[in-house]
Amino acid sequence: MLGFLIRAAIVALGLWLATAWVPGVHIDGPGTLLLAGILLGVVNSIVRPIAIVLTLPMTIVTLGLFLLVINAGMVGLVAWILPGMQVSGFWAAFWTSLLVSLVSMVGSWFVGPKGKVEIIVKRQ
């Protein structure tokens, strides 16, 4: 549970950066931002695998690039569900999903599989 909350906070950080850098993305407040991070985690764990299976032929034909469209769709779905989050089109959702993915990847370097922050020290 702690790992999920830490990862949701990392996703919320990515969404916050998206509101600052991507035109057309607006989130009302910090509570909505955290809720959007949690909801994006839930949507990515439940809806995204179904969408990937349903669009598998398109993903194979595009050599995996269609997964970027699916990720943008998940951001759009969260914006549609959550009243305090607005995303004004496909490209705003696309760049938001790309930014959230990059922030999540960097955050995952510091968070272990059990949700604990890990610092690796190399001693000589």
C-alpha cells in the first residue's frame, strides 16, 4: 500500500509538471492533483491492460508506437472522470502522458519494489 501511494505521489509530480509545461492541461488544486495521481494509477492497472489487448494488432503494426496513444487515452479518461482536471485535446494528453512516464521512470530508480526509498552506495 505504501508503494502505491509513493508511486501515486510521483505520478502527481509528473501531472504537476504537465500543468506547468503543457498548454491545455489544468488541475484545480493539490487535492485534485493527488487524486488524479491515484486515479491514473488505478486506470493504468485496470483499463490499460484491456485496451492493450484490444488494440494488439494495431500495436504490432506500429511496432509499439500505438502504446503512446493508449497512454494518452488513459490521461484523457482520468480527465473525463475527475471534475477538477481538464485536458484540452489529444496532443495535450499525449505530452502529459509522455511527461508523466518520464517522471515515473526517474522516480522508479529511487523507489524499490516494496515502496521504500533506496539509496545505493558504492564503497571502494
